Amino acid sequence: MIFCEITCELDEVQWLNHGGDLTNDRWARFEKQISVSTVQKLNEKWAFSADSDVTATPSISDGMVYFPDWSGSLYAIKQKTGELVWKKNLTALAAASLGSGNRTLLSRTSPTIAGDRLLVSINGPCAVVAISRSEGDFLWSKVLDPHPYGLVTMSGTEYEGFFYIGSSSGEEGRAASTTCCSFQGAFFKLDVKSGEIIWWVPMLPNNGGRRDQYAGNAIWGSSPSIDVQRRDVYIATGNNYRTPDEVAQCELNYRNLTNPPIPDACIVPDNHVESVLAINLDSGNITWARHLGGYDTFVATCISRNGSIINCPPVPGPDYDFGEAPILLTIPSNSSYHGRHGKDIVVIGQKSGIVWALDRETGDTVWETQAGPGGTQGGSFWGITTDGQRIFTNIVNSQRKNFTLVPSMTVIYTGGWVGLNASSGQVLWSTRGDFTPAPLTHANGVVFGGSLSGVVTLDAQSGRILRSIPTNGSLYGGPSVSQGCLLQPVGLGNTAAQFLNYTTRPGNSVVSLCASTMV
């Protein structure tokens, strides 16, 4: 009981990475001050102005808040007052150690709190930088992949002195001006103290640096989740940028069949495209891998903003990445699903608009639900959340498809938010929004989403909008929650809004919205 009280208190005040903790579920479990009845009392306690847009969920520990902005700065401020403690320029701090020359370094995601240090993902080169939490001093840096377009967009997870992180790339955005592509996604385990790579797991057959073989499968969203009992870490991957010519021809032939067999034999087992994987923490061996999409080879420049086709793969796909990692959940005891090892599952949303629940032990499908329309920018994007009984996801609806709300059956063409039954996947409610890529956060019956104009609070049970809270800019990032306060990043950065023809407002702050001014 004493242990529970101590750990619960720590969990209440800490938010250690994008996903919050090892479950990656963005759920402030022990929050009591914020509730459906107190949402109307949320007031701005302080607002901290950064040098540029802030899209990363702020990390929180020991009364300190940490976050980057899109200018390349990293900040440490006091949780209670918003007072600046230190500010570091990532280029000045780490460029020399990374050999990046005159390249401006920035981070676009939540720094991971690992004891007395912060582990910072660099948005090019593909690297991680460790700094001290107390002063922001440089400790070490590690290049994960020397690929010229490599970068890290996910927020890593620390456990037992090791750091788990995936690699990503901007190469598919360069396809119009280069022969595409050679980047190959991988997942890494690093020693927190030294930065040494303990193991790494490739997501594709090795291409030897060639541009006519397999490329892509970035690991780029939210934070890896970790099951400490099974000793597995759970991740998900993106699309192929390229496949070998013989594989593309195989797929063309496959699609011309009257009754093509399932699964698609053109997708080889080592091509972990748009897959969920469980990886053993100790060995780096893949426990199981589930491919959850069809053949999907896509580059971002394939369809330009004016609709013309540029340098597409021979068989272009729909670009239905996983833009997030799975969350951990145990289905309630009244569930109709009974797996061989109980009811432990992982749940994940996909840019296709499908939400998947898989058995944590085997990877078998428990349920799958089309929560809303898919699109190249979502679909589900950046992170779902839960209250233990329900799953909550955003639907960006980037291609402005018909989106039928439940239970009203109203058809909309914008984005929105959806609540699903965690045991069955049944859609319980869906609510209209506008531009909704911000990851969701849940606290004590309230779901927090982002919009063009500010924070949207929804009743977790019904999906009813409780209150919209204006901010001084449009939102792309989701909030963290601690001690009765919502810490909301404001801004868009170099994000997908530019492709979706929305009227957006720039922002450059982190705002503390608290249920009580006494916090």
C-alpha cells in the first residue's frame, strides 16, 4: 500500500515522454482536480513565449517542464510559474559532436526524462543527444543512421537505464529532386549513460545503400510502449518508399488477378511495412510482427500540392503509415475476448482510419474498427488515448472524405474525434472538429484535443464538447497533464497544415491551464 501511494504520487506529477509513461497511453491516471465538472474553471495560470512554434508535448518531472521549439531551442521552465531556468541552442550544443557542419539542429518531439538527464531526438541528422536536466549541459550524442536525409521524429522511452528509439527520414519528401530511395528504418536500444548502441533491429532486407532495392519503413510516431512482465517493447512502422523492380512487377501481376490470394505473397516477411512489432528488450529479437495493410509504396512528393504526379513508384499506395506506436491496455473483465494469456492487448490507430487491437502475447487481432476516413495525413495520427474502458482517437480526414458521425449519422468533411469500446472496438461516439492532428490526452473523464483555434475538451463518455479554450495560435501538439494543470504547446511548425488548405494561426508558446489558481 505504501509503495502504491508513492508510485501513484510520482505518476501524478510526471510526464516522461510523448506518451507519458511506459504504456504510451497519454492518460493522466491519478488526476483528480481536472474533471467534467471543473473544465469550465480551467484558466490560464501562465504562458511562456518561445522563439518559435511548439508542437511537442511538454515533459514534466520534479517541478520542471522541458520542451523544444521549431527554431532549435530547448527549454527548461518551472512548472508552477513558467519561469525560465535554462535555454539551450541545440546547434551550439551538439553540432560539433555530430559533425553536422552548418546544419541547424532542432527537435520536434518531447524530450525523454531519464533520471538526471534528458534524451533529445534530433530532426536531422538521425541522432540522439543527452544533456543534463539541471543545467542543460551536453553529455553525449549518438548518430543512429548516417543517411543524409535521416532524422528522429519519435520520442523515445527509457527503462532500466536503456533508451528505446526508432529512426525516420525526410527522404521521401526529396523524391522529386533525387533518385529515390535508400533510407531504411530501424529500431535501437541505447545505453543511457554512454549512448552506446546495444542492439538494433532493421525493418527491411538490407539494400547495401542501393536505390533500386527496399527503402522506407520509418518508425516515426509517439513513444515505444514497454510490457515489463513480458519484456517486450512495441512499435509500429510506416510505408515503403521503394521496392525492387521485380517486387513491384509481382504486385502489378497480383492486382490483375481475378481472385488474388491473401496474404499478398509479394510482401516478404522481412519487409515490415506498416506493421506492429513486439521486440524482446534483452536480445532485440522480434517476438512477433503483424503486417496490417496492403502493399503500400509511397513517397510524399508523389502527389504534389497542385495534384500533378511526380516521381511515383510503379505501384503507388495510399500512404497508410502508422504515425504512432501502440498503447498498452488490459481489456475489462466483462470482455467477450479471452486470449491464451488473458486480456492484455496493444491498441493503435492508423492513417487509414482503422483502429487495431492485438493480443499482446501473440499479435493476433482482437478487433479492428474503421473509426473514420483515411488519408495521407490521417486517419489517426500521432497518438490515441484511453480511460481503460474506451479508446479515443483523432481523425484528421486529410482528403476531405465523407465522415459519418455516430450516433447522429451526420455527414461531415472535416476532421473529428472518435470514442470506441476498448473491449469490442464498437464506435460509441464521434464528434466534429476542424484540423485535428494533435494527439489526444485523457484525464479523469475529459478528453483533450486540438483545433485551429485552441483546446477542445470532450466528455469521455458521450463525446460532447464541454468547452473550447482559445489559444494564441493553432494547435498541432497535444498537452501533458499534471497536478490539476494542462500544459498545452501552441504552434504548427513545418507540419501537414500547409497541405490541407486550412487557415491557420502561428503560435510560439506553452500555456498552463489550471483547474485551480491555488496549484
